[in-house]
Amino acid sequence: MPLMKMKPLRYLALAGALTVSLAGLRAAEPAPKTTKEQVSKWMTEISNWGRWGKDDQKGTLNLITPAKRKQALALVKDGVSVSLAHDIDREKAADSPRPLSAEMTLDGAGHAMDLYTFWYHGSIITHIDALCHYSYEGKLYNGFPRSEITQEKGCPKNGVENQKNGYMTRGILVDLPLLRKVPYLEPGDAITPAEIEAWEKFAGVKISSGDALFLRTGRWVRRARLGPWNVAASAAGFDASMMPWFHKRDIALLGNDAVEDAQPSGVEGVGRPIHQLAIVALGLPLIDVMDLEALAKECEKRHKWEFMLTVAPPPVLGGTGFPVNPIATF
């Protein structure tokens, strides 16, 4: 239920806990600035290479166990579902320089058919990043060579087809505009572990192994009010210092409403440290460019920020990802 409709004692207790957590957050020392050298160390220090065998191509999806799926199923009480995907349109804008194009065919038999062409690895279409999307020093997740990727056949290892069984797990929304009491975060805001842990206290959840963690920055609210901007170059998102925390908590899936990484990244010489470390070192798939506005409203209405998540990526052989429509069910 909304905070203001809670019973007074419960509301005051929650408000007090939030005040304490935010006060502690403000008083905490700022996280040390992450360097390129630190990112390079993390590539081995938090690596999951070999953790599930030398031939593994699923990465952190291995953390979604039968027990985790049962936990997710138990969260469903009302059968209410919410899409976490942004509508795909043909608008050309600052954050959509290569929008969807469609060739429509109308034949004499009454059929309507269309051929789509889209550049989904951008900042306007909700999509999954497969584990062959990023590489480091010529290697993909689990040590597979990037040199084997070809234009003709795509990725022989770590392609999106390895995710064809889909995901069903517990999803957790981190709604930082709600925590900060603002409509949206500003481009460049970098989220650190201290703020995620403050959210855990506020929401009464503990992010744990096998979870899908989604960060709402309010990107779509800001876009509606101020117009589109180049999100690929300027966006709120995760600070690089989040990566050891993600590894420690064993996050299975990560997503947000922009491009995951705070942009600029704040790490000189590394433009997308979250993408690099998550995909290559951890084998952690990313869902970029989610639309979390409807989910945020449903969560706040219920005062419940955990839900059953389902995602089913199309098994394109050798694909670096694909557009997806994640579904939250309460």
C-alpha cells in the first residue's frame, strides 16, 4: 500500500528507518574513484570463469535454481502482470539515431506483413545483451576467443541462443527517485552500494543469489518532460564500484531504464565498466533500456518491490542479444 495509507506506527517506523539510512548515507565517505587499473584487477578478482565448468555459456543464469524459481512463484498472489519493455516506434531522436524501420506488405489475399530492421543495441529499444556482446583483451566470458566471431555466422560461443529456456526468478526493483523523493535522477548520477543498501532497508528486501535487480532512474519521466537526449553519452546508472557488490550478492540478471553504466563512467579509459565486468568477467546478462514506470507505480501501490520475473529471449543462433519484453507478475 502507499506509504501515506499505512497505519501510523508502521509508517513512522519505516520513515524513521529511512531517515537513519539516508543520514548514514550522507555521512559516509565517498567511494574511492575507480581507475582503469582497478577495473583490470576486478576482471580476474571477481571473475566467474570456470565456476560452472570450462564449457559454460550461461554464466550467472546458473544461479537461477529450481529453488529460486519456486521462491519466485510464491510471490504471485493476484495474477497481475506488468510489462517492463519500452514501446518500439519509428521516431528518430537524440537517443534513437537509428530507429526501427518497417517495410509493410499488403497482398490481395488480405494479409498484412512487415519486414523489420532495427539497431537494438542502442538506447531506445529494450533488449538483452548476450555474453558475446563484450570482450576484453580478445576474450569473451569463460575465456572463449573473440576471434572466432564472424559476420557470416555470428558468435559460435556465448550467443543469445544459450538463453532460450528463458528466466523465471525473483525480480527486485530499486526505485531511487522514490528513495530520494525526486521525479528522476539527473544524467551522470552514479549509484554506489551504499545507496542500494539504503534502498534494501527502505523496501524491506534483501537482494540475494539468483535475483534479477532492476534500477529505475526515471529516465522516461525526464524524457517526457524535457525531451530526448543522447543517453548513450549522458545517463544516470551504476557506478563501477557496484561490480564487486554484484559479485558478492550473486546477482543473476541486471537491468535499468538507460544503459546500465553511469555516463560518463567516471573511469578514465573505460567507457562502460559495468558492461565489461558484468558480461565478460561475471557472465552476467544485462537488460538495457527497460521501461520501469508502470512497474514502479504498481510496486508503490502495493508497497512491495519484489515480484516474479519472466523473460524469454528469442534463440537467434550466434546472436549478441535481441529485443525482449520482460514481465513482472504480482
